[in-house]
Amino acid sequence: MRNLIRPNINESLSVDARQELDLRIGCAFTRFQTRYFQGKYGDLDSTTISFGPCQTPTLGFCVTRHDLITQFKPEPYWVLETVFETPAGEKLKPTHIRGRIFDKDVCQLFLDRIKKQNEGVVVDVSSSEFRKERPQALNTVELLRVGSSGLGLSPAQTMSTAEYLYTRGFISYPRTETTAYPSNFDFLEALRHQQNDNRWNDIVKKVFAYLWE
């Protein structure tokens, strides 16, 4: 409140536009798909089949995951695990280029060939450099996906937790479609507020140490 500035009229209008679009699209498609599915499935036990920019993609994730689970068929596989020792005494644990081998006889054939050899020759050494991009801010759909895949939470549990954190000032409003932070967002100040919590202050210190290197 100490550094108030004049509101950006375009940002304000964009919020109004998004709210109106959500309302118009939600009402139109809710009515359309309700009438469509009720006409297609006469015994459909639902008076309203709602549509929303967030809930509909989330439903798609749930259906895809459900199909993967119900259609999954376990298949046994074998993995070659070996240990080689260099002349300097260093132990190496190479992995087979095929990784998992689904034919036991083929895996046994490779194993027998390895056992017959007392020495190995390194024929090629290569290295690659990978760059890990910084994570983006979470929009609502991505938040629900991460909550499910990373924490095993249902959509309702994820949103309940997010709203709990929001009402206590820990995070921004969780119902959003953007992945961008405001240009004037003070990341360092947000980190400083977390330094006094014993549960993760060590992590905050490491972040600051990295930033000041």
C-alpha cells in the first residue's frame, strides 16, 4: 500500500473481457452440450452438463488417465545389470542400450556373452549439454495436472488447498489462465517472506546464495 500507482486501464479491461467471455462461453456451451447429450442418451441422469474453460480440459485429463489405467496390461521384462572395474579401480555400471528386454531368452543370450568376457573396451565417449528451462507459473489447468501427477491429489483437493493458500496470502489467485508474472512482481521480496519458516528456510538460503554468486 505504500507504493500505489495508477491502475492500468488495459489490464482492468482485459479482466472484464475474460470474465464476460467465460460467462458467455460457459452459458452457450453448457446449454448446447446439455441438449445434445440429453438427445443422444435418453437415459442420461443429469439435468445440466456444464462447460467451463478450466473444468472441461481437466475432465479430459481425467478421462485420458482413466483410459490408461483400465486398458493397461502388465508385461514382464528383464534388465541387464553389470559392474565393470577399470584398471584404476573405479567401478562402472553400464546399462544395455535396449533398456528393458521383453524376451527372456534374448536377455539370457546377452548375459551369457557378457560372462564369457573378462575385459571390455571403451570404443567411444561422448557428452551432451542440456539446458533446463525455468519453470513457468501455473495456470489453473496445469495446477490441477501437477496436483494429480505430483501429489496424488484430486482436483477438488488441489483447488481447496490452493484457495487455502491464497486466502492466507501465500500465492496469487489460483483460478487463472495466464502463466506470466506481472512485470513489477518482486520475486526477492516474496522469498524474504519465506526465510522465517523453519520448514523451508534452508531452501530459501540456497536460492539466495545461488542468486548472489
